[in-house]
Amino acid sequence: MVEREDIPALDVRYVWHPFTQAGTAGPALEIVSGKGAWLHAADGRNILDLISSWWVTLHGHAHPAIAGAVAEQAKRLEHVMFAGFTHAPAARLASRLAKLLPPELTRVFYSDNGSTAVEVALKIAWQYWHNKGETKRKRFLAFSKGYHGDTLGAMSVGSSTGFYTPFDDLVLPVTFLPFPATWEGDNGAPEKEEEALAKIDTVLANESGGEVAAVIIEPLVQGAGGMRMCRPEFLRSLCGRLREAEVLIIFDEVMTGFGRTGSMFACDRAEVAPDIICLAKGLTGGFLPLAVTICSEKIHNAFLGGDFGSAFAHGHSFTANPLGCTAALASLDLFENDSTLERVAAMEDLHRRRMRDLSRLSNVHNTRVMGSIAAFDLEGGSKEYGSSWAQHLHEAFLSRGLLVRPLGNVVYLMPPYCIGEDDLHHAYDEIFEVVSHLQAG
Ligand SMILES: Cc1ncc(COP(=O)(O)O)c(C=O)c1O
């Protein structure tokens, strides 16, 4: 008999895990397979994935339609460089995304992950003004507690999250604007928005207003900053002001894209169109790393010319990988054929009912729901990301067979759309118990 490899031992000896303090973290849990909303661990445990495994899984783990499409494509063409060559999955995917998005967004630039999609957006915005000869526009605006990824530009516009303290001297100067976070039954929302807009007006009106290249925002929901939600009214007022100031608007929909907020994209729900949009995570249904930065024809035209100088000199080895594009096409088919957005609407309804129950607990505050996302602030422990309290909560949920990974004191759910109603009710029952024990303790 072949001896089973000791995967945990290999992992402990050789692997460096992301966003993990290896000095205090326990060994990583080995997952051997997944189906629907369930993950199956090597030790025999079944775990209900309530956060779509870092917010990527849409239709379920190992979905046979996506797996089959990728397998077929792998036998035909696994990869080809994307400068001077194209292939059907990339061209088809670009045209389908353009048709799904607001009509202004027509030019698709491929990359590999959310951070690179953001990096590309920032570089396109910067070079757009350079190519037009407007060399003063060299500042970015971003929102307090916004998270955009871990590459240098993305860190710069996300530095107010506090994740990047060792790099404080390395990041670009960015002006941060207030994000009017709101929750269910929050009567103070209009005042918060007015206050935020007044501050934004001041930034745009002062001398450096004319130096702004672009603003970046996670529309409707700030993810890693703590599932902080704003109203569509705020986004619309914001974009009106930015248009007047001729500032390019970048929507980072890396997390909110592909149904998370209840519409295909948050910009649909908010009825407002950016100049540039970044998509990744759910793009391939969670199967493969792929990202897109999509911009308007006006922006693309500013890069056309007779020599290479005005071209966008950016690309990655795996740009527009055919397997990733094929997975994305299969995921879009599931949106069309599988009543996916209807499932999200039903989930939103269930979230709202069950969050109402939870809000009766005295240690639960600011319950909020949008589409497939539900969150609340839990009183009684550290607000810090990665705190031992958050880790303890994560483990308490895991011991009950639930994958929930609080962001500081924010407990949130963002399940794959295929999760069964009974499974989600069961998860809420368990969460209620964990949280009410903490309240009692
Ligand atoms: C809004 C947003 N933008 C960008 C990123 C970075 O994406 P990635 O982790 O794929 O680099 C994330 C990741 O969580 C995100 O939530």
C-alpha cells in the first residue's frame, strides 16, 4: 500500500501563507475537495463555506459545468502570449463583459488578480493624463478604510486600512475621503453623506483639486475594511461632483462584481457608470486567477498614436489565459441559465430576516445587508484585523463546521449563490448560539 503523504507536515515545513502570522497561527487545515457550498477536509470534517473562500466562489466549489469547460479548453489550447495574438475565449469574454456593463465601458484589459486589475486602472488613469499633456494631474483620491489589494499602487490607495504600516514610506501620496458607512435602520445616513460630500467639495475646490488624476472607490460595499455599506444616493452625488471636476472615476468591483450586491454589478444597483471598472475574484466563478480592467473608448483613444511611446506598456505572462477566460464564459452561462440573480435575491431576503433576529442580541450592532452580503459589528473584543479574538471566533465557528472569518470585530457572511436555504438557516442558528454565549459570558 502506498503511504499517504503527510501534507500538513510538508505545509508547515515549506509553505508561507498569505495574511498569516506564522508565529501564532496553528497548522493550516487540509482541504481535499469541495462540492456546492461545502468543503471537505482531510480529517473527514465537512465545512460549510459561508464566505465563498475569499469571496471568489459563485456557483459552488468544483462546479461541473465550469470544470468541464476548462478541461475541454485545456486539451485544445492552454496558453498563448497575448501581444500580437488573440484567441476565441478572450475575444468572446471581452465582448460579453462589454455587453453586460454600462455602455461606456467597452475596452477590456486582462490581468491576473484583483490587485493587478487595480494597478492597471491606476496606471491607465495616470498615463491617460500624461498622453493628453495634462501633466499636473498626479494625485489619486481614495476612501478611508477602502481596500484595493497588496501591490504598491493598490497599497497606496488602501493605506488607510492600517494593513501596510511597514510600507508607510514607500506608498504614493493619496488624499483620503470619508466613506459614509450606514446600516439597516440608520436614520443618520443623509447627514453622514452630506458631511462626506462637503469634505469632498472642499478637496475638489482647493488648489490641488486640479491635480487629481482619478478617484478609486469600492462602490456600495467596502469589503476588507469591514463590510461597510453606503447608499446608492451617495455614489450618485459623488460621481456628479467628480464629473464636473473632470476627475476619472475608478470603480473597484473586484469584490462587488458578479452579483454580490444583488445586481450583476454594484454600478447597476447604484445606476451610475464609472470611467474604469476593475473585476476579478468572481470573474471565473472562483476557478482560476483572472482579472479585467475595463475602460471607456475615450480613455482607450488617448493611448493610440504612431509610436510606442503613447502605448500602455503593461502586461503579464498569463494575460488573458485561455483557461481563465473559458472558466469566466462558463460562469456567465450559469448566470444566464441558472436563475443566479434570483437566488441572490432570495438570499438577500433570508439574510435580512435572520439579521433581524441577531440584532436582538445586545452585543450585535449595525446589522447590514446587501445582496448576498450580510454583516454586523460584534461588541466585546478587539477591532484589529488578525486579533486573537477574531481568530478565536473563527475557530469557534469552525468547530461547528462553519467557515466564517471575522474582519476584526465584524462578522460577515458572503456565501456561494448555490447554498441551500436549510444550510443557511442552520448557519444562522449556529451563529446565534455562538454570539449569545459571548453575550452571556
Ligand atoms: C475590493 C478589492 N479590490 C482588490 C482586491 C485584491 O484582489 P486580489 O486579492 O485578487 O489581489 C480585493 C481583495 O480582497 C478586494 O476586495
